[in-house]
Amino acid sequence: MSKKLFKSGMIVSAMTLISRVLGLVRDVVIANLMGAGSSADVFFFANKIPNFLRRLFAEGAFAQAFVPVLTEYQEKQQQEEVRQLLAKVAGTLGLVITIVTLIGVIASPVLTALFGGGWFLAWLNDEPNGEKFELASLMLKITFPYLWFITFTALAGSILNTRGRFAVSAFTPVFLNVAIISAAIYLAPNLEQPEIGLAWGVFAGGAIQFLFQIPFLFRERVLVKPSWGWHHPGVVKIRTLMIPALFGVSVSQINLLLDTFIASFLVTGSISWLYYSDRLLEFPLGLFGIAIATVILPALSRNHVNAEGQGFSKTMDWGVKAIILLGLPAMCGLIVLAKPMLMVLFMRGAFSVDDVNMASYSLMAYGSGLLSFMMIKVLAPGYYSRQDTKTPVRYGIIAMVSNMAFNLILVFPLGYVGLAIATSMSALLNATLLYRGLHQAGVYRVSLQTLLFFCKTLVAAVLMVITLYQLLPAMDEWLAFSFMQRVINLLQLIAGGAVVYLLTMILLGIRPWRMKAGV
């Protein structure tokens, strides 16, 4: 099983790497086009709301509820019963999401007022920022249908994942990035308001992602005609699991929306600085955390259905150790190399040195919570695979309320950086509660071997940080470098840190490549 998980994880990581690299290219193009000004703030706002709902209706809560039920059907039911379940799920989810999408498009001014309160108040009082409210309302009408496309994309991806076809769904986000990059290069510069061109890129990217997966569903013989099935036993089970999971799996996204709401009252650029730093955080989170979580959920679900308690615990332990191995150095690297990475990726065009400095502070704050974000991705499937979605909800409520309190405490002295710190603190609390719940239920307990593994990994990460600080040029030197010199220096620092980390691990007796064999 460990070898199969390792292979699946590598496939997902490889496909995700392509997507994340293109995602960075997309952000580089956007930064060059709009920097961190008013237009950028509005585009990121209009893009964030449908993405938040995507977590609820699509790959977040829905996938966590749907995959265990589908796995159970595939293990215990006939193929015709499986196909009927897929038809009922597609029809029921399709109608619900169609209604939500239509409401979102029509009520875009209401949503903008709700999540961009600062801009709405400025609009009411005829202040300059009122233009942001009007533009965001218009752009949200264009970006909101992305939710409809990505919901069916996520449904298709979940079906393919349960059948071991991880590469297709992992590669699909590439098309969104390509669509936005194309819009930024060919459409946006020809418009009076370039950000509207980017919004159309989001719309096109969603449609292409949906269409891409259809041939693969046909090949697997799971392409079915949708039909309404609100009372179908499988649908009832999925929606029963999904309702609490709507909140539990999306706590981090709700926290980001709260950050956006508060940032709309702060200085112009706050939303953009938080966005760019969050995008860099998402790179290792998607590459490692989400990839590992994607491959262990079907495995954990099979362990639970077949009553393999020991296999369940071993699968969880493999996921936790993989997160420690990859997440700890990634977290340290983000914090130490925040400014160099932002300079290399974004400092050109409308993105200034000041934007680099401001975004680096929020990146370091977000980066401090990377390991916690990744742990949540691995620990949460321990509940969802057992069809327990209520327990993570309780923890999610505690984490979100705590995030609100942290926001209020930290935003006044630290501004937008306080929002990022609060998000990281709430993630740590959420991960701690998730583990404690698994431990108390006797489902998963960290072994002494895993604790020793963590201590050795921590030592290697600390030595890596010390090395990076010794090699890191001063800010004045970075500014004096040409673009290619910056790229070369950054790559050398990353390579040097990786070598120190790997050698230290080997000296301490850890052979990372043995993870694939479960050693």
C-alpha cells in the first residue's frame, strides 16, 4: 500500500507542480500588468468569492463527503448501482449549483457589499474607493459562473481519483492558468479596464477545465445522464455528510474571506499583498499537502470499509511523516527567502520594491503556518474517510471564532500582517484539535518513531536555516543584481538549503527515499 500511495502521490505532485508553476507564471503576468494597486485589489476580490464557494460545493466539502460514499458503493455494490449513484449525484448537485450560480450573478452587488464592506461604505459616501465597489460588482458577474464549471470539474475529478486516475484531475488546473495568462497577454491590454479581461480569462478557464475531463469519464464508462435524486440513499448519505463538512473543510477559506473583508478597510494594496503572499504559500501547500491528502483519502476510505484498523493507522502515519518531511523545510524556506522570491517572481512592471517589502511581511506570517495548513489537509481525511464530518465542524467553529478574535487583536497594531498571523494561529489550533480528536478516539496516535522522525527533521531544518542566513545577500545587493543574477542566486540558495537538509537527514539516519516502502 505504501508503495502505491508513494507512486500516486508522485503522480499528483508532478501534475500539481506543472499547474503551480503555471500559476506562478500567471501571477507574474498579473503583477506586471497591474501591480498591487486598486485594479489588482478588485480582480483578486472578484476571483476570491467564487473560489471560496468552490471549496464548499466542489473539491472541498463535496469531495470529502462524496469519495467515501462512492468508494463504499464501488467496493460493495454492482456497477449499475454505482452508475445510478453518479447520475443522481450529478443531477442533484447540478441543479443546486445552477440556482446558486444564477443568484450569485444577479446579486453580485449584494455579495460585494457583504464581503467588501469598506468599498461599499466608500460608495455610499461618494468617496474615491467607491469605484472599487462598482467595478467589483461588475467583475463578479463574469467570474461567478466559474463556480458552475469547477463544481462539475471537481465531481469528475473525484470519480477519476477513486478509480486511481489521479493525473487527470491534478493536471486540469493547468487550463485555468493558461486561460488567464492568455487573457492577460492578448485581451486585457486592449481593454480600457484590463482587470475585466482577466475576469473573462477566469470564465474561459472554468469552461475548458470542465470539457477536458469528459473524454476520460467516457473512457472509464462513468459518463452518465444526470437525473434528480434528492432522496436517493447515496445522495442522502452524501448530503448528510456534506452539510457539516461545508464548514469544517472550509475554515481556512472562511478565514481568508474575513481577511479580505477587513483588508477592504485598510490601505490600498492590502488585499493584493495578502494575495501574492498567499499564492506563494499555496505552491508548497498544493504540491505536497493537497497531493498527499488526495491520495490517502480513497485509501483510508477502503481501510475503513474493509475494517482494516491497522492499515488505517499506517496510512495516516505515512501521511503525517510525508508532511513533516516536505512541509518543515518548505515552511522555513518561505520565511527566510520571502523577499528574494517575491523580487524574482513579481518585481517588474507595476510591482515595485515597496510592494516586495510589504508582501514579504505577510508571506513570512503566512509561511509560519504552512506546516499547520498541510497537517489539516492530512488529518481531516482521518474523519471524512470514516464518514464523520461533525467532529471537524466543532473544531472548525472553534478555529474560526479564534481567528476572528486574533484578527481583532492583531489588525490594529499590525494591519494586514496581523491578519496573516491570525490565520496561521487559527490553523495551528485547528490542526491540534484534529489530532487530539483522532488520538482520543483511538483511531490514530503518533508513534515514538514518528516523534523521533520529527525531531531529526527539525534539526535538519534548523541547520538549513542557519546556512541560508549565512549565504543570503543583503537587500541592497539584491537590488543591485540584474534579473538573471537574482534568479541564479535564488536557485543557488534553494539548492544549497536542500543539500544541507538532505545531508543532515542522512547523517541522522533518515533515508527519505524509503518513504515509498513505508520504512
